[in-house]
Amino acid sequence: MTFPYRPLFLFEADTATIFEIKRLDIQSQNPGHLYFWLYYDNASGQLSQLNFESMTTEGGEHLREFTQGRLQFNATAGTFAPVNGEPALALRTVTPPVLPATLETALFAFFA
């Protein structure tokens, strides 16, 4: 199943990729139905959703809090600190945020 979407943010590390999409095929006033943060494990090929809790932006620095961890980023780099005690991921910001074919395939499979 494919659907129209727009990638909003894309961050890469050696072991994982974190990204946010907006689904364009859903009409809703609830942001939780439209916006999705996802975590892709490069080794296993597993895609999982990050459970959004809150966000702040100040002076070009962004913070997103999820049940699974904390994402801090700016225009060039970011850090994802998991809550489970695993080491933080150093992330590269990909601009423009275009999903590679592997991620797009995993995305469509995730929502199928």
C-alpha cells in the first residue's frame, strides 16, 4: 500500500535513521493522525514508531521528547538519547529530507 506523504525531517547515523513524515491522504484536525516520527534500525531493517510527547524550539535548536527518548537537533546535526540507557546516537541532518528507497519501502510496509 502506498500513500502520499511529505518527509519533514530526516536524520542519519551509522546504525539508525530517524525521520518525520506528514501523511497527505488523511483529513483530520488531530496531529497524531497526520504526523509520524519513525525510527529505522539499519542492521535489522526494522521500522518502529516513536511515541511523541512534546516539542520545543528556541534559537534554531529543536527538542522532541518521545516515550523512547529525546531528540535534539539543528540545521546540521542532532542527538537521540534513548531512555533505555543505550548510548546516544550522533545524527547528521539530511537536507532536503528525501527518503531513500529502502526507507520508503519500510514506511509503506509499516502502514500496510
